[in-house]
Amino acid sequence: MARPAKPWAKWARGLGWVAVVLGATAFIGSIVVVGQLTARSGTYQLVKRTPQAELFGEVGEPIGTPQVYVVDDPKAILPGETPEGVKYLDDGYLREKGAYPLQMRTVDTVSLYTRLGSGVAIFAGLGALILTRRRT
């Protein structure tokens, strides 16, 4: 004979299922999004175009070191490459358009935290399902 369920058990079981489904969706979604952004990324050197650089036939002043960016606007990519084969990005154009490129380091960090959070949600949901299971 089955024991009658406690009044809160039905809600806890429902929330457990919600946590498991949303956690799994977020985990899988983070893998898909990182894969898509990685496919669109490349290594670029951010440069500031100056009149002096143009006068001497140079691309511009490098800003920092080359980074892996996701660049959606092809007009931001300047012609030419560094001796290492890294393409140039126009910092002035990006600031003017307000479309600064996304760094893959940021994507990887957010993805890591998303996967950790979704893993916690999955385990919490499974814990709720285990604690509220019906015994016959």
C-alpha cells in the first residue's frame, strides 16, 4: 500500500523536473553556442589608425597583443597581415559603430560558469526527485 504523498512533495518533484530539464538544456546550449562562435572566430591584432602611420604606409599602432575575436563586421578587418599571419582590426571603426568584437576568452569563461551552474541545477533537481520518490 502506497503512503500518501506529503503536500510539498508534489511541488518539489515538479521543481526537480524543471531543474533537470533546464539544466540539461543550458548545458547542451552552451556547448552548441561555443562551437558556433569558435567557427566564426579568428586571431586579430587590434590597431589604431593614425595619420602618421598612413603617411609611412603602415596600418597603424598596435593595441595590445593579438587575441582571438568573433568579428561579425567584415568592414572592420583591415587589409594586410602581420608577419605571423594575423589579420588587423580597425579600433576606430569598431568604436564608431559601437560593435566591439567579442573575445573568445569571454565566451569560454561564461560557458564554464554556465556549465557549472547547469550541473548544479541538474544535481539539485535529481536530488529533489530522489527525495520525493514514492515508495510502494
